[in-house]
Amino acid sequence: MEFKNKVVLITGAASGIGKAAALAFAKEGAKMVVSDRDIPAGEATVANIIEQGGEAVFFSADVAVFVEVEQLIQQILELHGRLDIAINNAGIAGLSARTSDYPIADFEKVMQINTAGVFYGMKAQLPQMVKQGKGVIINTASIAGLKGLPNSIAYTASKHAVVGMTKTVAMEYGKQNIRVNALCPVFTVTPLFNPEQIEAVAPGIPDKLKANVPMKRFAEVQEQVDAMLWLASDKASFVTGVAFPVDGGLSA
Ligand SMILES: NC(=O)c1ccc[n+]([C@@H]2O[C@H](COP(=O)([O-])OP(=O)(O)OC[C@H]3O[C@@H](n4cnc5c(N)ncnc54)[C@H](O)[C@@H]3O)[C@@H](O)[C@H]2O)c1
């Protein structure tokens, strides 16, 4: 078991990639801390982990509110006394509109959750990892953190910022044995990216998106989770400051 007794926090673990990752880390022996702002769905993730014989607790937190993030880390330390791996994964897509039509309030909301949320997470997690003399952070960015994505000014800004923060923190904390990497998924079928819903409002778009990917398909959630498991493991012990694309070659 790769993560036996490791305390692992995943935000946005009530759904999609975060939920699948929580189940996978728990299967590898982690003491999971599932966090999300969606309380019933977060508690359901914990129930699923316990059903499969794993260990997990749920603590609700809105990553866009720093006091809630601080409180989350405090709760983890009261329960477990340590935090080995933190995956700052909560995020939203925001609406789709050309830049001149993009509402200011929507831009600010996406930046607050996707960018400030990751900053708040790392700010609260790092002091404990420094004390431990070891830690791993993975921030979920996106292929939109490496490339432009038309009609998504807020999302691309927010995810480019996640990549930049990841590199900066990796440089600041490398000497303290803390590794920080960003996962950059391409289109992965989850409630956040639902090709059937997109097809219903914009026929033909999912096929066009797929056609742009050299491997001519969308990602499976498990493919993103497998990359998280590797980045978090000691097999990646000298990997830090990387924006790691799991994208079928789209960023090539
Ligand atoms: N699915 C994709 O195609 C794709 C591609 C690239 C990157 N990503 C990124 O992967 C991450 C996970 O996305 P997903 O596809 O699993 O989406 P999802 O919608 O299935 O899950 C996201 C989770 O984050 C939670 N969340 C949202 N805002 C929050 C907040 N303020 N505080 C706490 N929790 C909050 C939601 O409640 C939800 O449970 C996101 O950061 C997303 O940007 C997804």
C-alpha cells in the first residue's frame, strides 16, 4: 500500500476527479480527509470510502474563504497531528463568453475559487509541512493553464495563475523537502465537463474538441487520478515545480 497511514487532504472531493482520487488514495491506505463546500456529496464520498474498507473524514470548507481553509487545516491537525499530502483540486469552469462580454462578477468569482483558493490552501498547509520537514502538494490546474482556451478568459487566467504559483512555491520550499506540482488535465468527463450537455446546446463542439486532441478522445477520470497518485508518491521524489499535462498530447 503506497500511502499507508499518510494523511491526505483533497479539496473538491465531493465529485469528479477529486472524488475518484479520494477513493484511490484510500485504497492505497491513506487516512483521507475529504473536503468540499457540498456537504451531502462530500459525506457520500466518505461513505463510499468506508464501504470499500478505507478510512476517511469529511470537513466542509469553501476554498474561496481563507478563515474556512485555516479552520480546515486546524481540524486536520487536531485529528491526525500531521498533513502529508494536500491536493488543492476544488475548482469551477465559469461561464463561456467572449472576453468583451465576460461579466466582471463572473471573472472575479472564478479567480477567487480557482486561484485565491489554491493560494489560501498552500498558505495554510505549508507551515505544518515545514514543521514536519516533508510534504507534497498537488494543485489541479488544467490544460487551460498552459494554453489559451477561447471563451474562457477567467478559467484560463485562473489556471495559468495556478501553474505560476506552483512553480514559485516549489522554488521557495524545495530546500525544506516540500514538493509542489500542478496537474494539467485535458477535457475529462465529470459534472464540470459534460460532453452530452455541451452537445445539447452547441451541437458538434464535443467532436471538434476531441479532434484537436492528438489521441482523439477525452480523458478518463482514472487517468487523471493515476497521475496524482504518481506525483504524490515517492516514485516522484525529485519531481517538483512541474505543470504535468495529462492531455493526450494537446499541449505538444
Ligand atoms: N473535468 C475536466 O475536463 C477538467 C479539465 C481540466 C481541469 N479540471 C480541473 O479539475 C478540478 C476538478 O474538476 P472536476 O472536473 O472533477 O469538477 P467537478 O465539478 O466534478 O468537481 C469539483 C468539486 O469542487 C467543489 N467546489 C467548487 N467550488 C468550491 C469551493 N469554493 N470550495 C470548495 N469546494 C468547491 C465542487 O463542489 C465539486 O465537488 C477543477 O479544479 C477543474 O478546474 C477539470
